[in-house]
Amino acid sequence: MSRPQQVLASYRSLLRATRIAFDGDHRVFMAARQQVRQGYETGRTELTSEPEHYDEIDKRLEHASGVALLLRSNIVQGQLMHRKANEEPLSTGDHGIASQSDESVYKLRIHKHTELGDNDAVKGGKTSLAGTAKKIKWSNIDE
């Protein structure tokens, strides 16, 4: 794949990652997309397709790939949900996990790309959560 094709693919990958990570939060979604556009426009003006810029282009492509992975797998949005005092506690629903306090709950939007690790991986001194993701049925959670 040529470098211009790689740049375009990484740009699209970042835009998809922002859509996955910030779905439902229009303000943050648009700010993230603007940040991605701005970064690529800056790269377009600073770098050319000349061989002397290949190393810098490769570094930026690697960075963009890492950012896209981080957005897809590690960003979880929480939404504050108020409830009445006489209601039963909120359980996990079709769209995420709810954590409750006295009068309000946070509903987390976990999707199929979210990295799920367990505490045992952290307690055991592992530095990577690779292979610790729990298998759950995704048909009940929004994508």
C-alpha cells in the first residue's frame, strides 16, 4: 500500500474510532473529529511525499493507529441517570452497566470493542491485559 493510501486509511480509521467512542455525545464527537482533521491538515502542510519525510510520516501513522486503538478499546462514556427514591435499584440493562449511589446512577456505554479486563490480571503483576478479556454475549449491548 502506498503512503498516501496508508494516510487515508489511518484518517478513516481515526474517524471510525471517534464514532465508536463518542456515539451519543454530539459535542465531544464533533470536537474529536475536528481534532483529527486539524492534525491531518497540519501534517499535509508540514510533510511532503519526499523520501526525507518518510520516517516522520511513518511515526505519525503509527501514532494515529495507537490513538484509534485507544479510542475504540479504552474510552467508556458514562451518563448520569437520576432515579426516584422509591424505585428499585437499577440493574445492568440492554445498553451497559449501571453503578448506583443514593439517588443517582451512572449508566456506562460499553460496546463490543471495549477492552474488558479482570482485577486478577492487575493483582498478579501482569503488565498487559492481553488475553484477559471476558467473553460475553454482545447481542444485548449497543454497537
